[in-house]
Amino acid sequence: MRTFSQLTYRSNFSSANLSSADFCEANLSGADLSGANLSGANLNRANLSGAILSGAVLAGANLEGADLSGAVIGNRISRRITVSDSQSAV
């Protein structure tokens, strides 16, 4: 498993294969994750505020405690999303 906990904001991961990657507590604010494969990724407590997730594959991803405020999901900007049960979120 690849670990990415020391990332800076606004990283560009568009269309990247990040399946099963460990982003636990990573700062991904403003990151471009559009079209990325995040299946099975650990995004537990990750800062995804303002991130672009349009077209991202999130099947089996753990988003528990992740900050998705202002994130672009599809064609929408999230104002407030709380994911408490990652199994029901995918």
C-alpha cells in the first residue's frame, strides 16, 4: 500500500491509479482527483476541502471523518458532507 500522508495542498492526481493508496490524514485540499481510481483507498480523516473529485472511482474507499467541504463531486460543490459509514457511502 502506498502512503501519502505528507502531501501539500493542490496536488494533481487527475486520472491517476491510486487504488488501495493510504491517504489517512493527508492534506489534499484543492487537489485535482478528477477521473482518479481511488477504489479501496484509505481517505480516513483526509482534508479534501475544495478537492475536485469529478469522475473519480470511490468504490470501497474509506472516507470516514474526511473533510469534503467545498469539494466538487460530479458537477456539484459540497457544502457539508459527513460520511460516518464508509460502506454506505460507496
